[in-house]
Amino acid sequence: MQLLNLLTGTALVACASAFNTDVHNQIGFMAEKYLTHEAQNIINKILEPEYATSIGRAAAWADSYRKVPEGAYTYQWHWIDSLDTPPAVCNTYYNRDCTKGGCIVSAIANQTVILRDCIKAAKAGKLTGGTNLTCSYALKWIVHFTSDLAQPLHTSNLGEGGNAFSVSYGGKTNNSVLHSIWDGAIIYSRANKTSFSNQTIDPYFEGLVKRTKADNFFEPTDSWISCTDPATPVACAMAWAKDSNIWNCDYVYSQDFTKPDLKTSGYFEGAYPIVELQVSKAALRLATYLNKLVEGRYDKDREVILRVNPAWKEL
């Protein structure tokens, strides 16, 4: 991927979609609960009118865009191909795993640089009503990819991010793949729902917001946002990726996912607290990142220079 060249990626498809679209919407609605008034006002100017000023309603756009011909180039921006060996060893490295064509980390970094200028334009009164699609797209990609990075299998190359492993869930045999149950089935089961609204926040996710504000998770909430500096987007996106990646060793692959029914075999019981944690992390990180971008709370003297120095060799 060239330096800052991003102005102008169901079962197998789930490898690029991370959380189901309605879960993406809900994470966006959660994030809105943490936005400052200033950040929301800027978002109102950047987003197209069809989203009614809501990043929640816009949160799933990136998945639909990658499926149309003009958006096909973004297909692989939704993950990082960690060449590790879970459950024995889990790690992810930018130079090794962000392959030719880009990855979720480089995409976040590039779109952050673009969005910075868009925010300046909005503050100066030069941007309003979502008329600049480059700006709207940058915002929507950051919203979506922050959530993607919270899904552990979007930081795994093993079995195509879990898509190559058939699993049984909910009383049916081999009716899904490992990736897809982490996308939606686990959280649907936990909330006792088959889907969530794409227009307003669901009470289940309202509950996660309350738990976040009360610091009521098995990891302290302040640790979730220890790296949210828009001046260092590669470093922070990699920190989020590593945070997700470790779950592939600690649970996703280390537990027996070949059992007859992952919903009743014990796998679900250990998985849902992780999904709730990761969803909540994504929402708080996203809002904190956007708040800092809008407020200018980052080190302006630190130049963002995005380069991918890949491990592959051009033949």
C-alpha cells in the first residue's frame, strides 16, 4: 500500500465482515453515549444526511461497500493476517502481517490522516451536510474498523480466520463456522435475540454501556484506552490488534470447538464474557479516539508517516 493512497473486503464472507452488521450498528450506538458534544457536532457535518447524524446507523456501511465493484479494493482492509500458531503462540506484527494491498491497521492510519483534515474543514465552516464523500468514508471506515479489530478472529490467519472450521451451534450439526459464531451467534444467545435494531440502541447494549461506566468488567476500563492517540494510529491500532489476538490462544482456539453443540457444551459460557468485553472495548475506544481527533488532543508535533515495510519479496 502506498503512503496515504487511500483518498480515492454468511460463512466464508464473514472473514471480512467481523461482527454481524447489526452488532456493528449497536457498537456505534454505544460509542455515541461517550461522544462529547463537540465531537457529535462535527460528526453531524461530516456524515451524509441518510444516517441522521448517527455513527451507529453508519457503522455497517463498510461491509456493504466492499461488496460492490467500486469498493472491492477495500476487501482486505477488514483484518490483519497474523502468521502465528494459536493456540500455542499468539502474536501479530505490522511488518510481517500487514500484507500487500493493506490491512485493517494501515487502513485506520490512512483514514485517520484524512479525517484530521476533514475535521479542520468542518470547524472552519468549509464542510457541512456530508457533502464530501472522502471525509464521510474516512469517518465510516474508522467507525467500522475499530469494531472489526475487537473481534479476535480478525487478527488470525489460521483457518482463514476461523472460516475453515465447521462448527455445530444451537442444536444443529455443522451449521456454521467458528468465525461466524464469534460474529453474532454468541452475542445473540447471550441477549436472547435473533437480531438487533440498526436504528436505535438495544437494551442489552445499554447494559454494557452502564457496566463500562461503572468499570464492571474483568479488565479495568482505563486499560482499554491506554493507546488512543490519533498522532500514532499505527501504534494504537496494533495495540488493539494484539489485545484481540491474544484471545485466540487464551480461548477461541484453546477450547474444544469440535464438540456437538458449542451453545450447550460449555464453549458459549466461557465465550460470551469475552465477546461482551471486546464489544465494550470497541465502543469506548472509538468514542475516545474521535473525541481526541475533534478536540485536537494529540501531539501535533508528531508527524504521521505511514509506511508498510512488508516481509514479502517482490518477484
